Amino acid sequence: MSAALGRRAAAGLFAIAVVVAAGAGCDVIEGSDSGPSAVAKGGAATRRVEAKATNPPSGLPAAFTTGQRLDWSACPAPSAAQGDGAAPGDGWECATMKAPLDYRRPGRGTIDVAMIRKRATGPERERIGSLLLNFGGPGRSGVIGLPTYAADYAPLGERYDLVSFDPRGVGGTAPVNCGDKKFEGGDACKKHSGGLLPYVGTSQTARDLDLMRYLLGDEKLNYFGVSYGTELGGVYAHLFPKTVGRLVLEAPVDPTQDRLQGNISQVKAVQLAFDRFAQHCANTYDDCPTGSDPEQADQRVIELLDKVKKEPAPTDGDEKLDGDLAAHAIANYLDLGEEGWGPLVMALNEVMERGTGSKLLQKAYDQVPGSGPGPASAPAARTPAATACPPLSRSHAPTPTCAPDSSKPRT
């Protein structure tokens, strides 16, 4: 499922995290501050005596461990590889970690790992440590993602420094190039980034996590992973069982399934969500766009997707709504749960009754703050949702995509 599921779970998990962590924080060397530190004017982080860990990753030269310090400073605006946009603003610190290109031969070369942090907002004496977050993908920039979703993790941020990063091959961390303008296929990845590809993967990123843990001053890794981030967390726990701290794996990926099996599982989940929506719509709205008979809902949406596939619907902007975008939009509305049902009814009625797809297009992409619909606003960040699923039909074969003026509830 998507990162949204993990964000909604964060507030509830806070209570669990605090209970487990009570009295068991990592070894923090406190400074004179009684509250959170901030980024000073001019870009330098105000000084805080950082925590010190005593268990560096084994097998690495000292240049990567005891000889390296994270130099935190004000975050710049995201790069084109990260998705462009504005700098995250006050309270955010960024740093670059040096990691081995190849952990089996750490002297062979290095990569720069882009990191971002927001210090704990509560009193320094109550700080537990750092909490590393990965929002899934694979391929999501944590440097972009953490400021985007930070409000959802604010309760955890009272006692943890919230930290994220760009995994290998992504954004500001040795990005893999698979085409100058768009994805051109595996051969293009090999052509442009062939020397990097053997060192981009989950196990290598898990080893980067352990180096981060040490440099952040934590004896154990506190980690919150969503979707693919659960696989990364699981691999870390397998490789480094003695340094696992508080571990939350939300919306987990089944590591025993291949890609096709995983896609089928997602199809089933989206179909179930759509069936619930269709039943609610039929029971609530006189003008329900999926009809008064939930058994006919699939067919109505399939007909809509086929129609906009053949003739994309106009929108308020320059971009038109085609079948793939409509399918992604419906899946994204469903991902909101019951909160998305009313807006989905309005969006479906707009395109079915008026022939325009503005409301669907608004949900057709995963967006960074401030980006509007249409590829021109943020081409690298606005790709169709990675968690979207095939058309909502039991009879259609799965594909890489999946499948919604005014609608008034009955009184």
C-alpha cells in the first residue's frame, strides 16, 4: 500500500513507541539546551553536543566511521534529480554521508548519501535518539518525503530526531540515469549508469542505514518503514540483528512474493476498497456515478476508462485525462479510505456527466507540496502513483496501472 497508510498510523504508533522506549533511550550526551535546536542564520546548525555511539559497523576503514562527522547545515532547494521545488525552510538540516561504493571492497570508491533531519521538538533531556524513516518506492527521495509528511509524524518528533535520506540510485545519492528525458528501459540504465548498478540494491542500502545509525550517535537503529521501506527494514534486521532498536514496518511487502504476485495482491486490495466504495455510493447518493446496483459498478468504471483512453477528457489545464491517469486517480482516492469517498463521487460525476476530468487529474499523481497537476510543474517528482493498481475489473488482466458537478447525499 502507499505511504499514506503509514502516515495515518504514525500518531497511534507514537503511544506504543513511548511506552517501549520509556527509560531506555540511547546514550545521549546532553548540551546546555533544554529544548530543540534550530538552524542559525547563515546556514550553520546551532551547536548541540551530539550523541556518541560506541559500536561502529564492522569491516569499514576508520575514514568512514570514527573519522567521519556529519556536517549539518541549512537545506538547499531540492535538485532536479530529487524533483526540484523550494527549500524545506527553517528547522531542517541536511548533511552528506560518505559511504563505500562496494562494502565488500570499501577502499574501491565512495558515494555521497544525501540526508535530512529535523531535531526533536521536546526537551533535550527527554530525547530518545534518531528515528530513520523510509517512505517506500523503491525510488522515493526521503529528502523530499520527510518535509512533505513531517506533520503526520510530529508526535514522534517530540522525542526523536526525524531523519530520512535518499537511498542509493535516487535523488541526491548516486542517482541512476535511465534516459536523458524519460525512462528509456533497462538498456538505457546500463548505458548511462552501468558502473553503478551492481551497487544499488536493498542490502547495500541496509548497510548504509547501519553507517547512518552510528554517525547519528545511536547504539541501535530506530526505524519506521512504509511499503518497500518494510523490506528494507527487514533486510536490516536480518543483517544486523544486534543493533535493531524500535522497528515499525507499516503496510509490509511480502518478501516471499515476486513482482507479479505482489501486483496481484495489490489488485485484490484495490478491488475490495472499490467494492466498499460502490456499496456506500449506491446506498447514499441518488446520482451515484457507479449506479444503484454495486454489481454493475465495475462495468461502469471500465467503460469510463475505455472512453477516456480512446478520447482523453479535457481539464482546467493543458493536460488531458487519459485512461491511465483516471485509473491512478481512482486508486489514490480509494487509498484515502472513507475520507476519499465523497470527493471520488464528485470527481466521477464530473467526468461522466460533464466530460471534464479536472477533479480526477488532481489525484492522478503523487505530488510534492506546491506542485499542481500537469507534468510541467515537477516532472521528476510527479510520476503516477507507484502503488496504483490495474483496472477495477475481475475479468481484465493486470496491467501496471489501475482504476474517479456536485453530488448530494440523500436526506
